Amino acid sequence: MITASVVIPAFNAEQYIGDALASIRDQTLPGVEVIVIDDGSIDGTLREVERFADCLDLRIVRQANAGPSAARNTGIRMARGRHCAFLDADDIMLPELLAAQSALLDSDPDLGLVLTDVITFDEAGTIHRSRWSLAEPSAGTLLDRLLVENFVTTSAVMAPTRCLLKAGLFPEDRRVAEDYELWLRIAARWKVEFIDRPLVRYRYSRGSLSSDKLYSARCALDVIEAFWREHSDYARSHPQVRRRSLAQHLTNAGSAAAAYGERRAALAYLVRSLKQDLGAPRTWKWLAKTLMLTSGRLSGNERARTPEAV
């Protein structure tokens, strides 16, 4: 009996996907199927995946390159498990992850998403602190908190397959913040639970789309603005949440623009943010820094203090 399906989109992932698959092999939850969507790889990704055919319930799909959202959606539609989890090809699950998430989902039919904290590590293998423990998410409905900050890491997510299908799957027209849009859709309809333990190792790679903080911040802002346009009733009943949400994401975009030396764009974002929340100290701080910015980017240390990529 298949309990959970793990969907892995893979594009030229030869270097890391073996470690990802080994971490699924070592899970304590029985009845796990693995669906690898090879998204047009031209390296040895398939060869690495096929090494695990004897030790995993493994299904491999090859498709022309269409991006991670399309690949994940293909996997979700194929999933035989009642729950569906996701793993990026360069991330690693700790052994208890799937069992802990599945137990929570089985205990509450109103849950639409279970996520855990993560540990980040870099190309040198250096392990850093838990990524989201300071966000202090709480059990139950997390929509308001999620509207302010996306603390969901895709590799740390498990959801009922039926909820993913009903929510409309990942938007395939986005390459960044596409997961954020889906999590908001789910959180608006079902409960979300957070396991306050780092059960995933998330690999941070410089040069990836998500490492471009300005582009990521702009994409997240676009998702938030679209959410409020589409949920006018919620905006009217939760005006403070709406203001805080927009202010936070506008400041994220403004601070990132300032860090990249885009002074005019930074000022525009920050002024718009203050119109939503005039008393935000962080926004005033970045406005002052931006006004002092004459040319070029901020220093490396100041860029490092801009928001984490979504």
C-alpha cells in the first residue's frame, strides 16, 4: 500500500540527485513511492536515478524542459499516494520527515499542508542554523502569517494529494514564487501545521534564480498583490493584515533594489510601503540608506542583510 508519493523535478541534477534519493531510501515511513520527472536533462541524471530502481518504488518520467512547476504537476497527477511530498534534486530529507508529516495529516482531515523547519547547507557542506525557527509559526491557520512572510520550503512540504489537485497545482507561468502562490491558495482553504524541527537539509547555491534577492522579492510582491486582488472580501475583513502584508513585501523589494543600486526603484517601493504602514522602523531605515545612496550597490554586508530569497 502506497502511503505517500515523493515528487522530484530534476534538470541536469547528476551531481546531487543520488544523495536526494538515498535520503528517501532511508525514510522510516513504509509504502513510499518516488516519482522523478526528468525535465529535459542532458547530463547523467537518468543514469544516477536508475541506480535506485532496486531499492525504491521508483517511477521515472522524461519530458521536454518545461520548468519545475510543470514537472511537479506531472508528478502530482501521477501520484498514487494519499499524501504527496516534494524534494528538490539537490536537497536531503532526514529519516523521520515523511513519517512525522504523514502522521499529522492522518490525524486531521482538515489539514491541507504540513511543513517542517529546515537546515541550510552550502556547496562546501557547511551546515547552518535552522532556517525558519525564528519565524515561530503556530499550529492551525497560518494564512495571515504566510501573507507577510513565505517561510515554506518546498522540500519540507507534504500535502494531501486531493488538496493539491483542488487548489489548482503549481502555476506554470512562474519560475520564482510559484510555490508561494500555491501555499497561499491552500492556506486560504485548509489548515496548515508546522513541525518545529529541522527535518530537511536545504542546499543553498549561489547563482540560482532564488538567490537573486531582488528578482525573488519582486516575484513575491506580485503574488501578494494578486492575492489581495482576488480576495477582496478577506481584504475588507482583515484590513490590518492586508496593510502589513503589502508593506512588508514592498519593503523587501525596496531594500533589495537599494542593495543592487537601483535607487529610483527602491525609493518607489519604500514610499509605497510607508503608505501602508507609516510606523515601520525597518522601512524608514532602508529609506534613509537609499536616500544616501549616490551610485553603485551597497556594501556586501548590507546586501547580506536584505531579506532571504523566497
